[in-house]
Amino acid sequence: MTQATTTVRDGGRDQDFLAPAARLRGAGIGGLEELTDLQRSERLARMRNGDLGSIHSWELVTAVDGPGTRMTVFLNGCPLRCLYCHNPDTFLMKDGEPVEASELLRRMRRYRGVFRASKGGITLSGGEVLMQPAFAGKLLAGAKKMGIHTCIDTSGFLGANASDEMLDDIDLVLLDVKSGDEETYKKVTGRSLAPTITFGDRLAAKGIEIWARFVLVPDLTDDPENVHNVARIIERWGSVSRVEVLPFHQMGTDKWDALGLRYQLRDTRPPEPELVESTRAIFRSYGFEVH
Ligand code: SF4
């Protein structure tokens, strides 16, 4: 996910939902140690076939994570290590809560009226949704069957994990292009840019709508040349209907500290409004609708 997706959430958090494994909270996933070998292998098999997933949380939001009111589910596990990540507690799959796909689908069914009225739907975010392709696939297929608009928020790094069948169940992809050249991308995420481009090419070829997202961080991603490079990448994809420039905010510091991880952007300030505007202007100059 992008760091800024958690910055403004208009929708209230629905507290009455208790994922099955949340009842085990306290033991958490550490409880796995207490399972017998048979129970453990059964659980792993259920995770592999997608009946069971590992999630951080979910919430109802409006005007973020896609159109309308959305149920956004944050899946645990991410192969990237973005310096600006707001959710380092989603880095590892084992830190999430096991939850049944059927339980989440039941919840989605209950919100169908809200989704219909607001032209919203579901968004699978994270962490990285494509770390758990079987689980994500079940949620997307189930939602689609109920006529719900579906969206994933992804870096595209694990795009190869998305089968064509899964893509058929996706209406919109929020695709984070975290930088425009390999060197900066590596500095920002610790990983390679190429898989994101490959995934975007694939989405565009299938005509799947893309909202491209770029997090603007002073002294890290704000070089106009980097922004132009991002715009040139996005320009290849004919199915991009908007570009979102997300200004960096200091939101995740406490989480990095709590996890004992080194947060390198402690002294970085949010971009000035002029920088946000000039960056948006670069994307606009390529003909994009920019937010
Ligand atoms: S490290 Fe993963 S979860 Fe965090 S911002 Fe990057 S892609 Fe998103």
C-alpha cells in the first residue's frame, strides 16, 4: 500500500467485527506454536488454498482507496521496505491475524447496500495483497459474484502472482509507482522497479482501469527528473484514468519505534504546497487527470 492511504479516513471503523482469530489475540499467531503438527499443516494448507488469510485489519472508508464507500482489508506481508511506510506492522505475514475468507465475504455481503448507494466496493490493500494470492483471489471472486466493485492497492512488485483469472475479477488497480528509475526505486523500497512496469503493462493490455499513485517525499522522490520518469512509465498504460500525488506525512514513526526498526525519515518534513503543486503540474503536462 501507499503510505498516504491511512492518512485521511472519513469512514468510521466498524468495531463489532471480530475476526475468528482475533478471539485468540493475546496468543496471537504465537499460538501456532501450541498447535499440533497436524493442526499446523492443516492451517498452512488452508492458507495455501486461500480459505484462510493473514490480515492486519479492515475498515470502512470514504473517498480513499478507490471510489465511493469502501471496505478496505489490509493483508499482512510485504516484500518491499519503503522508507516512508506507515504500516511497518504489516511487513510480516506471521504478525497478522488469521481470518476466514468466508467470514470477510459474509461481511461484504452485509455492506452491499452501502456499496451500491455510494458507488463503492471493496479494496484489498496491505502490506502487499499479492503476497496472499489464493486468499485475495477468493475474496475478489466472491465479491464479484455478489456484484461488488473490486479494487486492489499494490506496488505491482509481485504482479506475477496475479493469475489471469484473478485479474478478471478486478475492476480497478491502485498501482503505486514509487519512483521512476531503478536507482531511486531501490533506494525508496529496497527492491526493483521492473516488475511494477511489467504488471502495469499487463493491466493495460487487459484494459483494467488503473489509478497510478506516487508518494512525494522531499529529498527522496521529489527530483523533477524522477517525477518525469514516473510520468513516462504511466504514459505507456492506456488504462490509467487518474494519477494521485500523495504528499508524505509523518504518520508511522511510533510504529517503527515500537517494532525496534530504524526509521530513516524521522527528520523529513511534508512537502511544501508549492512542491506538491509543481509535481502535480508535471503529471498534468502529460495529459493526466491529477489528484
Ligand atoms: S513497505 Fe509495503 S506496505 Fe509499506 S508502503 Fe511499501 S509497499 Fe506499502
